[in-house]
Amino acid sequence: MGVNTADPLIKVERVSLAYKGRNGEQVKALDNVSFDVNKGEVVSIIGPSGCGKTSLLSLMSGIIRPDSGRLLYKGEEVVSPSRERVIIFQNYVLFPWKTSIQNIEFVLMARKFDKSRLRSEAERYLKLVGLSDFSGMYPCELSGGMQQRVGIARALAADPEVLLLDEPFASLDPITRNIIQEELLSMVRKLNKTLILVTHNIEEALFLGSRVHVMSGQPGTIRETIDVRFDKPDHILELNKSKSYVDLANRIHELLISESVGEGSV
Amino acid sequence: MGHLRRNKRQMKNAVGAGKYGMAMQRILLYAAILAAWQLLAGAGILNDRILPSPSRIAESFLTLLLSQQLLVHVAASMERVLVGFFLSVLVAVPLALLLSTNSRMKYLLLPLVEFIRPVPPIAWIPLAIMWFGIGSTPSYFVTMIASFFPIFINTVSGVENVSREHLNVARCFGLSDGMLLRHVILPSSLPYILSGMRVGLGVAWMSVVAAEMIAAFSGLGYMITISQEMLQAHKVLVGMITIGVLGFALDNLMLRLKRGVIKWA
């Protein structure tokens, strides 16, 4: 079957997932989750810790398979990972034995780039994240923010259709975080990538996402989906000036709060 | 346990001396021991045939060095240990990679390895002589066996300790099996492999001496055995000291190699 342009790029259909708990019992991580992602869209998934949002990302990448339901990418079932859908990790997960530039080169190698073009092409990606001067440094010599920049450059070097972001800013200090959030948004807009962001930060979810799925936990389900329809400011710190932002943020906050209260009364 | 936690600076403060003071104390300690030893020997309290004086050992060392006898033995032992060691690296690392990345191979071959491992390297010497006769070959064989297990076991645990996250990155970015081995598994286990090589070289050096005591007509092991038969305790001691110093030097070399190669830690 051909790919209809009207079809969503990613279709998550009634996906459930369980893992083995400490005592061998089945713990449900995700229960009957469904949503679509269109090409070029930025979707945020927000929820309390342990609601299965990271599992959802791993499922979309193809690193793990669901117990029931299916995930379709371009109309075909996702059965294994692919460079078309790469993850940007919370803890960067660079290869510590490779320098910044080598951490990008291996992706280009996997893409079968000509050897003579490897270095210059990798340098281009490093420049994109402003790290040209740090190409020969090992991850242990870089700050958290720089490491995540390399992580972003590595993901872009795969030339993916979809970027899967697993709380990518959670371990950064607030200032670095805001800078990288803004950089990423402008890059994504320019390159027209589809982006799925998993986070527990409301500000971030609304600043980057054009749609926000609010999840509730144990087992993870989508509780509400919010369309974000206000003009985004250039800087994340200016969000508070927008009345519609504040309303949406409050709404999500209430959903997450009622969730954690509900959890306590079970 | 408090004393174990003291760092170097605290140690210095504890003895109330700086860097040079500490070094001085160490030199003085060893000088005092040597002087006492020399005095006891000079006074005729120590039997020269059982424990020769330091000056007698030094004299013997110089004679052996000048006559080039010592160098010939050192060269023989060194050659044997290095050949055995490198053969061992060539076999142990690929075999360990094969076993630890292929569960079927692991199931089939690991019991064999685990069963041979407790056999001490010197227990292989009789068989080595029966197979290869007297000369260098039994020593190659015994040093190879001796260094095989530390290298093999360490390489296996290196591969087992490759982080799941790194493997996920490799899958996520579509690395082929060859690239996975070259860019992820090998570099990730390299610190383990080098530690195994360091231990392996140490064990090989100890075993070459044992092998030469029985199965060779040259080398430091042969030298101390033949000196014992001729009741030349001073030559036995020269041999033992040379073995100790060279073993220490080899270990140091491996440590430097490891630090030089692992630039990212």
C-alpha cells in the first residue's frame, strides 16, 4: 500500500506494555494508548514519573515492542529501530571513548558516507550546535550542556524524519536549558523535522509542542490532549506574558495535581 | 579503619615531613636494613653459603653482567614470555569476543574453559615437555596458558559490562554488526581487556621462571636452578632479584600502556 500524504506519519494504536516487576509479577506500564503524529508536528507528552512515557518513546523508536496494539510509521508496523526515528537521551549517552567529532562521525559511517567527506560533514553538524572548537574533546571534558549539544548534533547527523526526545533538558541547569530549548525549536522549524518530546516540565511542553498529551500513570494512559494555539514568543521566558499560555499551563497543572492526589487515595 | 582512609597529604602531616622528608625516610630505612645485613654477614653471624652479604650479591651481579651471562638469560626469559603472552592475546581476546557475543558458543565452550582454568600453569609443564621436548617451546606454551585465563575472563566481563544504553544507541543509529564490534563493544571493553593483559603478563612472567626451572637450558629460571645445584646462593639471589625487578618493570609498562590507550577516563 502506498503512503497517503493525508495519513499520519506515526500512528500509535491501542498500545499496551507490561514489564516484569521485582517479584516476577506483571506491572502494566502502558494501557491502551492511541494517538497520531503528523509530519512536521511537534508533540509533547507530559506526565508524572513512572507513567510510561519513556517506554512510549522506546516503542516509537523500535527498541522495544508492545505486548498488544501496534505502532505504524509511514503506514508500516515498527518492528526494529531505524535511523529515521532517533532518540535524544536525558543523560546524553555519548560514547565516552569517542571525541565530539567521532561521536558524530560514526553515525555518518553507518549512513555509508564516503570516507573523504566524513570529517567535513561531521564538522558541519558540530558547527550547527556551536561546538566547532570542541571537536577533539572527549565527553568527560565537556559540560552537561555541551554533551547534550553533541547528542543533538549526533541525532541530526542521522538525518532522521522524527526526533524522539526523552526529557533531554532535565539534567541541565536552567539557563543552559532555556538556551538549548530555543536553539532546538528554531533548528526543528528550519529543518522541518517531526519531534516528539517527553517531559515533566509544563513550560517546556507548551513552548515546544503544538499539541500536548497529558498522561496519567500506573498504568500509563493518555488523560487529555491539549491543542496549543497561541503565538509562541521567541524566548521561553516570555511565555508568561501570554494569557492563553497561563491558562493552558494551569489546566495541565491541575490535571497532573489531581493525578498525584488520586494516586495517594488508591 | 580510619587509617585506611587517610590520604597522602595526611600521611605526610602525620609523620611531620614533606615530600623529600618522606623519600628520605624510605631511603634511610632500606639503607639501614642493608647495612645491618652487611654487618651481620661481616661479623660471621650469617653463613655466606646460605645468605650471602649484599656486597657479595652485588659483586656476583657485576660479574654476571660483565660476562654477559645475565643478559643472555634475561633475553631468553623475556623472549619466551613475550611470545607466549602475545600468542595468548591473539587467541584469548577473539575467543572471548566470540563466546560473549554468541550465546550458543558460550553454552558449548564455556564449561571447557572453566574446567581448564583451575589447573595451575606449572601443572602443564610435564605435558609440555612430552609434547615439545626441552627448549623454548614448552615455555611459550606454559606462558600462553598462564596469561590466557586472565585475558579471557576479563574480556568476557568487559563485553558483559557494555552498557545497555550504549547498545541501544548503536541499534537506534543503525550500526552494522561489524561497526557495533569495532565502535562500541571493543572500545567499551578495552579497559577490561588491558587489565586482563596486565594480570596475564604478570602471571606469564612467574610461569616462565617455573617452566625454565624444569624444561629449558637457558633463562632466569634455569640460571637459579643450576646455581642452586652448584651451591651458589649469591647467583640464586641475583637471579631472584632480577626476576623481581623485571616483573615490576613489565607491570609498570602495562600500566602506562593502559593509561596511554584509555584517554577518555
